[in-house]
Amino acid sequence: MKTVRTIQATPRMKAMRGRIAVQKHCVRKVFRSSFCFAEALGVRARHRAALTILFLAIAMGLCAEELPRKAKTLRETYPGADVIYDSVTTPDGKRLRTIVTKPRDAKGKVPVIFVAGWLSCDSVEAPASTKDESGLVFRGLAQLPEFALFRMDKQGVGDSEGICAETDFESELAGYRAAFRALKNYDFLDTKRIYLLGISNGGGFAPLVPESDSEQAQVRGYISVGGWVKTWLEHMLEIERRRFALMEKSPGEINDRMKGATTLYYEWLIKGRSVDDILKEQPQLADLWPEGKDHTHLYGRPLRFYQQLQQLNLATAWSRVKVPTCVLRGAFDWIMSREDSELIATSVNKNGDLASFYEIPSTGHTFQHYLSLADAFKGKSAPFDPKVIALLADWLRNKAITHED
């Protein structure tokens, strides 16, 4: 009787399996394209095989030259999902890293969760070693057997080309739109069943990602986490009032500071002036600028980024949404206002009973677990609470899919 030994897959073996999945996906795309190309040219059937072999030989070389790896961590791996590290190209030629997870035992095409990320220059990659709360949520979603997960690192983040600190919002949005259109390249994705998960800034602009009517029809549901819908000027004034209060300024001092902040942000966001010019003209406002002596960036992004956000009308964008929408906000989120989340739900519900709003207890802006608002302001987090993963999974399975069917 033979003894069968089970070999436990090592992280290196899992990473190799992921790279093989990338190669297979890349070569499969080239194979389909080369066959269609030969057929379109009228190449005789007996010559198509030779032409296809030539294309495949070229493809193996091209696919091997994938977007270079910058991160020092191991690639993502999961026991029940294949991971494809791919890329999309923006209109200005920059290659952006995409990460696609596919349930290994899926039969046929599967719906996909498409992530529209946050404002900061942090990666959406979630290796097994991650302690980041959003990364832990992504790892949970990647292991749902009913869904694929699609993420993109914006310009200059992770393996993506470009410089995040100098990328404006319109360029970033163009990257998300290129990624959205790339979904059709994966034969295991049901591109008529896309669920768009927007987080933080992405929780506001998510409806702008599908640009055309046909693309909007592909989206079967939205999840907005810590999003916004008012003008960016209103957001800045609201977050500054909260910031001053959490800094324990007196009510009178908060009002005085808000008068100066109103002048500063109006001159910058409405009149389009540079912060440097404003502060040179009114030096008494300098202490109010959150970035100190850096007058060309805010929260790590260029000033033009926010001037473009100010030009958006997200209320109009959300009022056009006619699919199930889950609006979530952490109870200890001091970044975005509760009213923004409520307004998103209200806008969608004007098209029917489609949206629900839920405030998650003891939770911060992007899935962090906090014991108080003061802890959230200080960044003093408690151990991650996986209830947020269950909350998302439950809505996807029992609300979105049920409504769709």
C-alpha cells in the first residue's frame, strides 16, 4: 500500500502559481487576438496555425516583460483564489498595476467587485503580512467564492508608473476608467454584473468611473464607504471645524479660526489662486494651512487635484444611480461628514427604494477599529474587527444579488 504525502504549498510556490496565472491570461489574450487578426486578413486556415504560433512566441516575450515589480513584499496568495497581476495603460501612456482575484472553483463567469480607492498615495495591494485595515478587508473580499475582486494602484503607487504627489484628479480618474474598461479582457468576469466599491474619495466619485451609458448599465450596485457628495469647499470647512475641535480649541477660538479658514479655502478653491500667493498676501492665515511650509500639496496631493474636485457635482452623479446602493460610514470618522453619506442615500432613493445608510459602530474613516473619536483623531487603533468584511459580504450576497435576480 502506497503512502501519500501531502505537500504544503510554500509562499514561494503560491507566488509562482500567481505568476503562471498572469502568463496564462496574457498569452490567452494574445492567442484570441492573433486568431481574429488572421481571420480578418483572410489568411487561409492552413496558414493560421503558423501565424498564431508566431504571435504566441512574440507574446511569451512580451508577457514576460510585465510591469516591473517595485514592492519588496511577496505577491498576494489565497488558498481558494488565483491572483492575476496585470496592468492597464492611461491615456498619457502610464502603466498602472491591477490586481485581479478569481475564485478557483468558480463555474462560468463570476460578478466582480471593482474598487475605486482613496485619496492618499497608499497601495491597494494586500499581501498576507498586511496589517492595514483596508488591506484586510480586501483579503476578505478576495476569498468570497461568489465574486472576483479588481483593484488598481493609481499613478506612482505600488508598481504603477508616474508620481502620485504630482498627479491631478482628472488623470487619476482616467486611470480608473481605463481599468474599468479592461474588465472585458478577462473571460471569467461577468461584465454585466459589476459592483463598484468606493472608499473615501472613491466613495464620492464612484459613479463617475463608468463614463458612458452602456458602462453605467454594467454596474449592478454601489458601495460607498466614507464618501462625500457636497462641494469640496464645504468638505474642507467641515473637516477643519472638526479638526480644531479635536485639537481642543475653545469654541471662540474655533470660530475665529473658521473665519480665516473660510477666506483661505475660498481664495484657493473658488478663485483659483495659489496657496503661496494667498499666504504671502495674508500671512496671518499661515498657521491654518495643514501642511505648514509646503504650499504646493495637501494630504500628499497637488493643489490642482482639489481644485478639480471642487468643479465636480457629485450630487448630480449620485442622483443618476438607479441600482442598489449601500452607504457606510464609521461612527468615529472625523474626516467625512455623516450628512454626506446620508445625502448620497437620499439622492439614490429618489429613484426608488434602492439605497440604505448604515453607521458602523466603533469604526473610523476606512475600516479602522477605534474605541473613541479622540482615538480616531490620534490614529490610536484597536485590533481589527472583521465584522466590516461580513457586513460587505452580507450586502453583496443578500441585497445586491437578490435585487438583481
